[in-house]
Amino acid sequence: MAEGSTTRIAAWVEGLKLGDLSQSTREAAVKSFINYVGCTLGGISHEATEKALAAHGALQSSSGPCSLLGSLRGLDPLQAALVHALACHIHDYDDTHLSTVIHPTAAVASALLAYAEAAFDHPSALSGADFIVALTAGIEIECLLGVAVYPSHYDRGWHITASVGSIGAALAVGKAMKLSKEHLVNAIGIASTQVNGMRIHFGSHSKPLGVGLAARAGLESAYLAQAGMTAAPNSLEGPRGWIECVCPDPQSAYEKLPRFVEALYSGKGIDGDGKTETEKNTFKPYPCGIVIHPIIDGCSQLRNEGVKAEEVQSIELTVHPLVLELTGKKNPVDGLQAKFSVYFGAASGLLFGKATPAEYSDEIVQQTAELRSKISATIDKSMRRDECKILVQTKSGTHQKHVEHAVGSLAKPMSDDQFRQKFVDQVEPQIGLDSTERLYSSLGKILEADNVMDVVYAANIK
Amino acid sequence: MAEGSTTRIAAWVEGLKLGDLSQSTREAAVKSFINYVGCTLGGISHEATEKALAAHGALQSSSGPCSLLGSLRGLDPLQAALVHALACHIHDYDDTHLSTVIHPTAAVASALLAYAEAAFDHPSALSGADFIVALTAGIEIECLLGVAVYPSHYDRGWHITASVGSIGAALAVGKAMKLSKEHLVNAIGIASTQVNGMRIHFGSHSKPLGVGLAARAGLESAYLAQAGMTAAPNSLEGPRGWIECVCPDPQSAYEKLPRFVEALYSGKGIDGDGKTETEKNTFKPYPCGIVIHPIIDGCSQLRNEGVKAEEVQSIELTVHPLVLELTGKKNPVDGLQAKFSVYFGAASGLLFGKATPAEYSDEIVQQTAELRSKISATIDKSMRRDECKILVQTKSGTHQKHVEHAVGSLAKPMSDDQFRQKFVDQVEPQIGLDSTERLYSSLGKILEADNVMDVVYAANIK
């Protein structure tokens, strides 16, 4: 019998070496990790992070080997993985794999970082290069599985970032542990049998919590597999396995999965363009659902061109259908809900010319109510996701804007300066400017580090 | 807007009192807990339990407030909940809610026990009566949700014991914590967004592991909700929520759920017979899939009537369709796989007149290969699940057996002596006969205990 997809994936992960990764993939992986560290420190003091830490404080002793990023608090690795992934995703500011709307790094890097810190002074300590190879392995498989089950899996209600994140995280940690193919098969099985994250929770703490749970599940799955826990050898593709459980349209996934797995081996890429999924990762300029970004861009541009919010009579937005499905909240009551409101995004762009974490405060969200009441939105199926049209009526006349590609899209990525500034904006309030700059510079040289934690610990010198 | 099912469930749990439970329900809950303690101690030394502990030993410090049943090892509550539920289910010997094939107590009691032990010397220490009320609340809701999504949820591949167990466990712990309705709504949301357990893993360690993960998820969800983590207010019934994600046939569940919830309030019961689901819980005489039990009964009876295994030419089994779907493994290679083999069950009954944990050893499974090769099985849709027909051809002639109700079914429960002996068989090897008898007697008086842990600690005096 030919090997199934679960086994083929495990074998690919087992064999992956730094030399297999193109320069472009390495750079994308490093950038993904830098953006991860920035977003995680940006969310580390959020009330949801603090509540999760409080609950765990009542449940677990705080004498583990892991630090909370930015501090020296002793967490055990399971806690650290959960809390870091939650923090990374809480502002909806982390990275995006556009074709699936997966935020790929939060779960994978959090699990891997917890493992790396636990192994810090062991003979098995991870080099920066080992870390980046493991991170890439996790992101590749996570996104591959995501594309295989997309869109029916996501349409049905699963939060795909969490639901595939656990499997990517398990493989990243398993790779770092140097697990055999057989053990990686068990790690996939253990991770894939725990599915979490549902879209009904968007706008509540349970959205980022799901990503935290995925990180922890992945980390733990690798440890359980290493200890010899067994699972079905065909957990992804077998009868009554992962695909059937999580996919209302399993036939499509059954067809795609083995084809994508072979594209890993051939290097042709899922899309046939020779690119890895890691290379297709993108970074957000705004801390909200990515589909709102062209609207924020366009409204910010209109403001810069002289349109005044106080003179607005009406605003009509024309958008991709997913925009209203994901971010159609007309009357957000706080900053968290505002992340799912294209109406708030438009108002923030027109009022402030931006939408950074500072604008997503509960007070500012309430101040935008009047302007939001003048905004309507219409779907146009011919639009790309990173495209929109905006029509503003003011006392003085009509103003139009057509945004072809939002900033942060693959076609129009953030500049190096914008990318760096995003990092500084998030990290500086936590650890001060000096440490922030040292950390940013240190992370940029991660591939040369003998021990990856030497790089990360730059964050913990306050 | 009328309150949704999620809120109605939370309100019912919040309000439940001991006085609301009939004598029969109280007795069933106590019996469920006694059987739980027996099965958990019976699985506490299994290699899967030890591997899970080993993995957690590498991940977490061992200085928590919880003991492993039968010892004084210090686990944190999350570990304790996971490991106990895994141990309870590892031999497939725990209880069964027949209409859904849910094993209801493992996840709920493990989470609750971990909470009770963490609260042991706090002002919030749980009385035995509080414990039984919380346990019943968890089992009722777990089974109610199970019936609502059965059979499509189970048919698709979810291991229903784990997938609904986490929600029952969250509510049991939330009840014990005296959470408000609003916090219980969040606990339901947090627990229901983590679904785990797939049938493809039957026959591997990941089957009982899923139940362990459900217990931990439930425990943690209650703590997270207590700490103020939020979730969707309509997580079960809302769009892109639990039912849509886990149910390939959501319409049926949407229709059943509110009806069942109202039956909770009216006391009419899900089936309209005025019984609680806890009262419908059953206890197994054999450590394997319950659908095999009539076959073991019948073959044991044939042996007692003089049929000799060495003279058998062929055996024909006629069974309910679920028997072959769940336990159709023709050639099990070890004791774990044998639990999913009706052929092994028949052979064990005929060879040994029983099928206790001792028969499910790898060696004995291999010794039955020749006899198993002579056994065939046929489906008859008109059979009940606890019914079967057996036709044996030997050199001396034909022998027939029609088992109308297996021992351990609702119609033919184990006797008090059988129930006690099952407990002793499992517990005595762990803590010796004296402690076993003291524990059994202590558990029987749980409703009178000021602190439930005083009852359970009888297990830890070796």
C-alpha cells in the first residue's frame, strides 16, 4: 500500500534541512518570527492575556523554565505556549496567509519558543537555524492543510488559524526534537484529534484563546509522541479521521491533500509557482481583520486629500463579499468588537488618517458612532479581497477612491521602515526603546545564533 | 429576544440543588462515581497513563496540590484531570450512556475531582453533596448535548465521549465554583470551542487521551471563565458555533436542543419518561466496547453448558449493525485492539468463560487466533444493541444461544455483588484489599461527607 498523506507529511518534515529552503523562504520565515515577537509583546499586557495568566496562576505553579516575553516570570512550557499565542493574536495584528486567512506564526512559533526555552541549557538546545527550519516546517504544513480544507472548513464555522495551527505547532516542535517519522505520525494524530476555534467567538476573548490552545496542543502533542503515545497512522486522511470530522466537503480535501503533499516534495508549490507558503505570508499595517485594510487605506488617503469628517453626509463602501461576512459589525461597543467592523475602520481612517492599536480603544470606538451611522456598504463579487471603492458625499461635493491593493498585501507589502516601525510601536511600551532596538537587531541575525534563546532573551533585559 | 439554549442551560446548572434530584438519580450519580474511581485506579498503571505522566513530567513541575489516585504524587489540577480521565477510559471499562454510547463520568468526574482537591483546605472546599450535585449537572448536560447531536456527529467520526465531555466537565466545575449564569455561559463557550476525540484513533492511546484532554479542557474553561475570559453568548446554537461545526446535520440538532433543554426544566426528561440521563447510566461487566457484551455473555453461557473450544468447527454470530462498525477488527494484534474485536470477545467467552482485563493481555489475544479464524459475523438490523444470536457447529452437533439482554444493560444491570467485585478487581492490585474495602465503603457514604476529599483520600492510604 502506498504511504498515506499523514506519513508523507511526517517524512517530509523529518527530512527538511536549512539547505532545502531558498533565500527568499528563509527571509520570509525570519520576518514572520520578528513580526511574531512584536505582536506578542504588543499583546502581552492585554486584559485577555492577564486573565489567562490569572486563571493559570490558580491552576499551575509558577516555577517553570519559561519566561513571559518581556519579563522573567517562570512559566511552564504549556502555559508559555498558550499565553504567547493568545497575546500574539489578541490585537488581530499578526501575520496573514492570504488565501486561507490563516495567521500562521502565532501557534507555531509559540509552541516552538516554549520548547526552545525549556531546552535552553540542555545538550538539545536549538540553534537559530534549527529554529527557523522547524518554524518553516510547521508553517508550511499548517498552510498546506488549511488550503486543503478551505473554504468549506472555514465557511462552516471553524477558526482556521487555531484549527490547523495545532498540527503545524506539533510538527515544528517534533522537528526541533528530531522525532522520527513514526513519532511525527503520532504527533500529527494527537494534535489533529484536538480541534479548536470557532468563528462565533470572534469579538470575544475566546478568539485569541483558541490560538493559544492550538499552540499548547501542538507543543504537548510532540511531547506525548516523544514519550511513546500512539495514534492512528492515517489520522488526517483515514475514515472517520480529521478531514471527515472538520470538513463538510471531505471529497474536495481528499483530492487536494495528496496533490499538495507531492508539491512539497517536488518543490513546485501548492499553487504551482515554485513558492513556499511561508513566502506568501503577509504583515498587517492595521490591527484588525485584513479585509478592512483597503478601506482604512482609502479613507486615510481621502483625509490626506482634504476630505473633512465633520462635513461628511454619507459614505458608500463597495467591497469583497468576505468583508461584510467577517467584519460587518455595524455598532461595535468596544475596541475588540471594532476589529470586526469595516464601518469603524472607515471612520478611523477618515477621522485620524490611521488605525493603530491606539485607535482601537473603547473610548475612541464610541466617539466614532455618529460618523459610522452615515456609512453603508455594498458587496461586489468582482472585487479582490485587498481592493475596494469608496464614495464620500460632503457638503462641498463627491469624492471617490479606488484602492487596488491594500498596504500589507502581497502586491504592496509594508516597506522595511513600516515593518520596523510596527515592531517598535508594539515593543517599546513594554521594554523601552534601547531594548527594543537591541531585540530587533538581534532577531535579524537569528540564523547565525548558536542558541536561539540568546536572541530572544534580548527582550527580557528591561 | 428569548434566551437561547446556551443561556438556558447555564441558568439550569446555576439553579440546580440536591433537593431537585430524586433518590434514584442521587443513587445513580453515587454509583457512577464509585465505578469511576474503580476504573481510574484500574487504569492508573497502564502504559498509556505512564507515558502521559512522563510527557507531563518533562513539561510541568510536580509540585501541584493534586494526588494521583492511589498515591501521593503532587500533580497540578490540569495534569490530574487529564491523567485520571485517560486512566478511567483506557480499559474501555467505564460506564455507558447507552443511547449515545457516551462514557459520561470519566471527563466530568476527573475535572471535578481535580477542582475539589485544589480546594481541599480552602473555605470553598466541596461537600460530598455539592460534589454529587455538580457531577450530576455535568453528566446531564453532557448527555443532553450528546443526544442532540447524535447520530450524525458520531457517524461522521467524532468520539462523542470526548467531544461533549469537555462541556459537561466545564459545567460541573463551574457549578462547584458557584459561578453565575453569565460566567457559566462563558465556560460553555470556552469548553465548546475545543472539540476533541476522533474515532479513527480507536485502538490507539489517543482514544483515552481524548477523554483526558476533554477533562482538562472542562476544568480549565471554568477557571478561565471565573477569571473573566469571555466567549460568545450563544456558542452552542448560534451561527458558526458548536452545532454547526460538529454536526453534519445541524437542523436536527437545532430542533432537538431547545426541546431537550425545556425537558430539563419541566422534569419530563429527554425521552419523556421523567428520568434523568444520569439514571440511564450503565456499568460494564467487561472491559471492551459495550456492543460486544451480549456475545461474551452468550459464548460464556455456551461454555458453561459444555461446548468445548477445541471441538468448534465454526461459529456464526448475528448482531446489531453497530457491532461490526465499532468492533469489527478480525485480527487484533494486541490487547488494545482486541477491545474492538467482537471475534476476540466470542473466543474469550468460549475459551475462558469471561473477558476481564486479565484476558485482554497481548499474549492471550494471540492465543485466540486459531479459534477466531473460525468465527463469522452477520448483521441483523432488527436486533437490539444488547441482543445477539450465536450458532456454534462442533463435531458433536449444533449449539444455539439467543441473548436477549446483555448483563450490564439497563434491562439486566449488574447485581450489587458484581458491581462491588468489579471495583475490587480493579482497585485491590493498586492499594491492597484493606484500603480497597475502606474506600468502597467510604465512597458509598459520599453524600454525608463534609469534605468530599476525605472520602477519596481513603484511596491514598497504602
